[in-house]
Amino acid sequence: MLILFYDTLWGQPLELGEEMDFGEEMAGTEFSTDRRRYDEADAVVFHLPEWPFTPTPAGTADGPPPKRPGQIWVAWSMECEEHYPLMRDAGFMRAFELTMTYKRDADIPLSYADPRGAAADMFAELRRPPPDRGRQAPLLASFISSSHDRSGRQAYHRELARHLPIDCYGAFMRNRTLVPDLGRQTKLETLPAYKFAIAFENARAEDYVTEKFFDPLRVGCVPVYLGAPNVEDFAPGDRCFIDAADYADPRALADHLLALSRDDDAYASYFEWKRKPLRRNFETLVQEQATSWLARLARRVRTALAG
């Protein structure tokens, strides 16, 4: 069985390496990024955010090669459909037999709650007590750099900053600098010093809950969230984050954060979940993601080919 990636994720190399060790059940499965093998591919994966064509019939000058009889097309995206209207076009999406996206009902769900192959390690991180910061610890950190904004996060962030101090390390409203800045690694090393972390998504859509929510939880910081209306479905425990949607406006949210910063017991209540069993649906989500995404893709394609 040959699965061809017509595109990779934003042009990055398709990292097979350890992912290829699927065991005997995946014997005979091959992955390729060589478009010259299109006609022999049993399944073709298209990264929809980089779809270079208009939604015209396949085989035209603006479309991909004609679909070979029996070939499976897979729609792949970790980006929110709010940014890519084609993903909401039912006529366009009918060209794909399988979806591989952040949505929980996708054929191959790809959650940002990624344990990187070790669910037990992620569970251990989440259960670790928060750092002993003390009342004088800095209040709120922000790491927003992307200009994508269909959630209104920039306007909300600006207004919030009028009512309380925010240390901004990203390109947006930057007032702090990290040297060296190694990206996500440096962010994870910086957040534990703060009581709260801005976790504002660049779009608001069901199931679109990204690392912005999970990273603070992993290092013992309380996420201040703006984004998916069903974010509670992705929480590892009760009262582990603060949802901006619960407050009338940024001023009301700021008042709540400032009050918590002055009340040790109230602030500590946001970590009580760490001493309790993690929510079962969250554990299931993480355990599913611990299995190689390529292995899950291959299994689903094999099932689809079997009819």
C-alpha cells in the first residue's frame, strides 16, 4: 500500500524515522512525497491550507491530476477552517474520502494535546505541583506573534493590557525580549515564572484548541483562554483554566485576575485538579494521540480500501 503526500506540512520534510516502526500490522505500507508516483498511489494526502487550486473539477488546468479509480483522497489540516473557507465547502470536500484534522469527528483526529509518543510522561507533567512562585511573582505572560486574527484576540488583548500588566514576548505588543529565543522550548521555560498565561486562539471554532491551551497546563501556569466554545471538553480537570467568555469584558477579566493574584487560597484552587484523577475523556484523547499519526492514517486508509 502506497500513501503519497502530495504536499507536506508547509513544505517541511515528512519525518518518517521512528514513525515507520509500526510493527507487523503495517508491513507493506509505504509513504512517499514523490509526486511522480501519483498514479500508483493507493491514497493521496493533500495539505488543504496549501491547496494551490481553485475548487474546479479535478483534472482541469487549475486542479490536481485526475483521481485514479479506487484511489483514496485524504484532506489534511491542523489549521482552523475559519482561515480556509474551502474546508467549509461541502461540494469541495466531497472529493475526499477521509479527513485528517483537529476535529474530534475527523476520520484521523490530530489533537494538539500531543504527548509526543509518551502519554504517561504527559500525565506526569500535568500532575506535577505548580512552581512555588510567591505572591510577588509576575502576573501574566503573552506569546502572540502571528498576525492571523479571526477571534478578535488582538483587540481583546489591547484592552486587557489597559487594566493590568502583561509581559509580551511575541511580536504582538512586545515589551519583553528573551535571549536566546529558541521558540517553544524557551516559552515553556519562561511560563513557570508566571501565575497566568494568555492562551488566545487566532480563530474561534469548535474543537480548535491548540498548544496555546495545553502548554501552560503542562508547566504549572493557569491559561487565560479565548477561543473554542467547547474548550471545556479538552480540559484535563475541573477549574484548570480561565475562560474569557465567562466575563462581560476585558476589564471584568482583569479584575478577576488581579483579585486572584492577591488571594493565595483562591489562586491555589486552580490547581486542585492536579490532585484528582484526570478526566477520562482527556486521558482517552491523549492516549489516542500517543499512537503515531502515520500509523493511524495507514490503518484508516487500509480500512477504506477494504471497503
